[in-house]
Amino acid sequence: MLNERELRRYVNRVDGRWPLERVLLGGARVQDMQGALPQRERGSEYVVVLISEFFDGVPWLERVYQAANLWDAAEMGGAADVHCYTPGEFARRRETLPVVRAVADEGMELVGSPPASPQN
């Protein structure tokens, strides 16, 4: 259902500009694959969360604009809501933005893995 080849190409295009630590994919298409009911509020077809320490110092709108322009909606069959964060920004946004929290909790990990939780 997902164009995995194009997803890899997209990640490589972005990674060529900013080395990526993590890439998370969510949105309606991922929810469809996970068995979500068809009668629901779909939201964005794709939600992409890109995490890189190399976003530091790059204005947020500039990084989002550039990363979003690298997404091929025709190949993927839908547009993407792209989020670009440094690791620290991601940690904060995960707590404050429901869409980012949903992708982090229920989406697909395309690159990287979540940091290990400290053991008590």
C-alpha cells in the first residue's frame, strides 16, 4: 500500500541535506495499513516527522519548506504534513502537539530508533 521505494528515496533526499537521526511516518495512510476503521476523521494522508541535530540554526520555516518540497505527492499518492525538529525540539513538541505525539506513539519508524528509557 505504501510506496516504500519512494519513501526510501525521500529519506535519502532529505538526509543528503541534513543527516537524519530519526524519521517517523504517520497519517491516514499508515492508519489504514494498521487497520483503522474507514469511517473516521482522516486528517493528513501522511505526516512525516524528521529529527536531526543538523536542523539547529536553520529557521524552522526554511527547513520545513525545503523538506516538504522534496516530498513527491504524485509518487506517494498524497501530500505530507512535514515536521522538522532537532532532538530537543522533538521532545518538547511530542508533549505539546497531538499530531506529533500520535506519530511518535502509533506511526512507523523509518530511520533510527527511540532512545532507551533510563532504568530505575
